[in-house]
Amino acid sequence: MKRSTDPRHLARILALQELFTKYFLANSEITQTIPISELVSIDEIDEYDVALRENILIGVTENKDSIDELITKYAPQWPIQQMKLVDLQILRIAIFEGFVEKITPPKVAIDEAIEIAKDFGGESSGKFVNGVLGAIYEEMKEEITEQKNE
């Protein structure tokens, strides 16, 4: 498996692992999380974008409800409670980063999410993530075009 050494990519992976753990433990009797220092060691990460990781963690947590509304709107056949937790967290990260906070161009956020879904999700995760994010992108693109024409 080819490992990316891009600090922003690695920050997204760490954020995914932390968000996954947080929401997994919310439905568990276990309360101990894995410290970031251990995740960095386990993942053999030398350098990552600390600010981006922190921004994602805070932003996804603070905007979870509005992000989940978008997911529900663009994936109505998949209730959030029935989605794979890893796919859900990947979607939340990409939507926050590319559409809510707009700290990354939407196409880049989508490409990153697809790659991470292929690495961490199930067999169909990449296609699922691409479908949901692609639908959001198409509608947002139309809204931006309409606003420019007004």
C-alpha cells in the first residue's frame, strides 16, 4: 500500500481515527480514547498538519447537525444510523472541509475523501462517498452559478 506523506492527508487520517473513536465510544461502555501521540506512533507518521487536524476535529463536532442534514438530504436511502461509522466520519470531514468551512476546494476534499474511504472503508465505501459528495458538489455548483448570474 502506498502511503502518502502529505501532512494535510495525514492530518485527515488522524482526524478520522479520532472522530471514529469518539463516536464509536459514545455507544460503548469503554471511555478511554487513544492519545494522539499513540495514533501518530501506530500510523508511523513523522509530520502532519496540526492546525488542519484540530480544525477538522472542532469543526466536525460543532457542525455535526448541519453536516448530517446534508448527508441525509443527499443520501436519503441510507439513514445515518445505518451507515458504516467510518464512511459517515469520512463524509463529515469532507463536507466540513470542502463545503461548510471551505478550507479546501470542494474537488480536493472529495478526492481526499474517496482515497481515505478506499483505504479505511469497505469494498463499496469509495463509490458511496463519491456519490454523496458528488451530488452535494453538483447542487452547490449550480447554486454558485445562479448567484453569479443574479
